[in-house]
Amino acid sequence: MANNKQQMKRNKQNEKRRLANASFKSSLKTAIKNVELSVANNEKEQAIEALSLAYKKLDKAVAKGIHHKNYANRQKARLSHKVNSL
């Protein structure tokens, strides 16, 4: 347990950031699943809209430092291949 003020503050900041990152990761996973669901249902227009949102969230995750850029690029490629297959 923290004994000084500085570390107590740092612990509170870390917890706040952890919760924010967890929430963002969850919304990112949902966006990716929406693309996959649209592809599975052969809904091309809806898949393209969902893909756009997923791209935006992946780029934002990289900018925030939540995910590595290679992860985002791999996901984008994987999702775009699925949408293009329609």
C-alpha cells in the first residue's frame, strides 16, 4: 500500500485510466463484432458503415496507446477482406 501522497495520487490516476481503457477496448471489440455480424448476414451497406466506425476506433486506440499499430493494421486488413468478399 502507498505510504506517501505522490504514490496515492498515482494509484488513483492509474485506476481511472485503467477503467477508461477497459471501456474503450470493450467498445472497440463491439465495433469489430458488428462488422463481422454484418458480413455474416450479407448486409453490405451496413458492413461498410460498421467498418468505417471500426477503422476510426482502431486508429484512436493506437493514438491513445491502448493498442499497437500492427494490431490495428492487422484488424483493418482482416475486416476489409471480409467486407470485400461480399
